[in-house]
Amino acid sequence: MTGVLIPRTAAVQQVERLLAIHPVVALLGPRQCGKTTLARMIGAQRGATYFDLEDPVDMRRLSAPLTVLEALSGLVIIDEIQRQPSLFALLRVLVDRPEPPARFLVLGSASPDLTRGASESLAGRIGFVDLAGFNLAEVGSDHRDRLWVRGGFPRSFLAADDATSLMWREAFIRTFLERDIPQLGINIPALALRRFWTMVAHYHGQRWNAAEFARSLGSSEASARRYLDILAGAYMVRLLPPWFENIGKRQVKVPKLYVRDTGLLHSLLGLETLEDVQSHPKLGASWEGFVIEQILVLSGAREAYFWATHSGAELDLMITLRGRRYGFEVKYADAPGISRSMRIALNDLGLAHLWVVYPGKRSYDLDNQITALALADLPGQIDRVCSA
């Protein structure tokens, strides 16, 4: 698939919908996830004006930003806006003009400060789109294993072979730690953050324990939490929060950790090929994180949790869509069946349905409310639930 341009229809439609509602739309995500390519596709259709704040020429063009931007009409795209966050206050002035002639699509590498700054300066005027790498609906189920092993970053997924993909991911990790993190104004030694990130990879799919991380790193719990906040804010790590409610059972109340992109997970674990992944102790956890990320990206669910009790009942993922709760168990197995834990989760949480996602080729009913779901059928199933 080297050199192939993969259409990202759902993401384009989401940006277009928000541009019809808001005068400013922020497209956020990690470096190299495809934000610029997506924005250029949208811009080409609209005849947009494009600025890249990493380009010295465009920086000079915006040396007097008010004079330049207030004269423009149509769609204006500003890439890498985190390099000049003062523009958010200026955009507020521009979009508050009577019948403003321009709409703005701004792109930035995700960070808590960037999102907070945009929200504060442009409250009520800005919509947000979070963009990850490629997902299963975009690449097709025939390329499932490639997506799982290499992850969704376009240059990693589209590399000529697994070795080239791994080399790209190693370079990405180094650049992220040595250049991108300092550019966000965060002063942490790259080596320390790499050690922490590697620890997260080994704890992928397990519960967060700040004290344990601090002991292993030889640092304080506050430092461990700060490292976690940095990687989570930059979309490198997902903290899946626990769900708990008054059901008369002691429930787990600490989040679970995942490296969001399985390609980066495998790079941090030193795994290059599918055979490497399948023979590694983190096989099940890797598959779990991969499937959970696909569900969250495809569904766009804002309310997502895992659930566990101290007596052993557990659910890998619960999402809420249109006021109904849906559960997902993830199994790397040939033919999953129903467990006692699934029935407890179904009843205690009041789930509308529970799916057991597995790598097989055929979906089949296990019960009237429980279905074994082949991963290839996941995009269609999520689409049906979201449209119901």
C-alpha cells in the first residue's frame, strides 16, 4: 500500500459539519497522524488560504497577523498553531466582526494547554475534532493485522515493510521526546520520559499505580503523575476511567493504562512483526488495546469506561450512546463463549447489548443480548448502533 492515499471520509465530514456551525474549528492530534493531509484535502475543495507556522516564509507572511488575516475570505487554514498561541485571541476579534467573511481551520499537536487556550479565547465559537491515525473502517478489514502491528500513523502503516515501519516509529518516538515535548514548553529529560513511556508499554492494559511507577523510576509519585499527564495530553497514552455506581458491590476506582497506538506500543516493546507480537506475553493486552481504540474512534463515544469489582467481575469497555449503555469484552481467542463475568456485567450495569470482539471471521449470537463479534464486522456494527 506504499504511496496509496487513503480517503478519510468520516473525518472530512466531521470537519465540514463543524465548519457549518462554528467560525473556527480546531483539528487536534499527535504529530504525523495525517492532520495536514486532511486539511489540504478540505482546503483544495474550498480554495482555502494556507499558513504553516513551521514554515519561515509563512511566519513572515504573518508578521502582522491582524492586517493579513482580516483581509481574507473563505476558508483560512493555520497549521501548527501551537507555535503561536496568541493567534487565538486575534481569531476571536476576527470572527466577532459583523458577518465575518472567513472561517478558520486551525491544526495543532494536541496538548492540554493548547485545548484550554483555544476554549478560553474562543468559547462558543470553536468546535474540536480529535484525529488519530488510520482506523479499521479506513484501511479495510483485509489490512487488520498490518494496522494492529504497525499502528495507524500513516507513514508507519504505509511503509514498504515491517522493518521500515519500525525504523519510522523509532525515529518518531525520538523526535517526539527530544523536539516536540520541549516545543510544548515542557522541560523534562527525554531519557526519563522514554523510561516512563516504556514502563507504560509493559503495564499496557493494567491499572494505574502511581506508587509502583514512582518506585521503579526512582522518583516521586507527583513526577510519575506529571509524566502520565504529559503523554495522555499528547494523545500517546489513554487513561480509561473506571465506572462505579451504587450496586452494593465493592468496585475498582482506579483507571487502566493503554498506549493508544499499538504500533508505538510494539516499538517500545521491541516487536517488529506479527509473529513477534503473537509470541509475546503482552499479546492479549495488545489486542485489547487495539480493539478498544478502534471502538472509541469509530463510535466517537465521549463516555467510555471499564468496570471491575473486587470479587472478580469485569468489563473491558462500556460506552454510552444516545442514552443507552453498551458493553464490550475483547478476547484473543478462536471461539469465545459466555462467562459468568459477562452475565454479571450485563445485569449489574443494565447493558442494552454486550459484544465479545475476537479475531475470527464469523460473528454469531451467544445469547439474545450477547454476541461474538468478528473484528471485521466492528465498523458496520458500530455504524448501526450509532444510527439506531
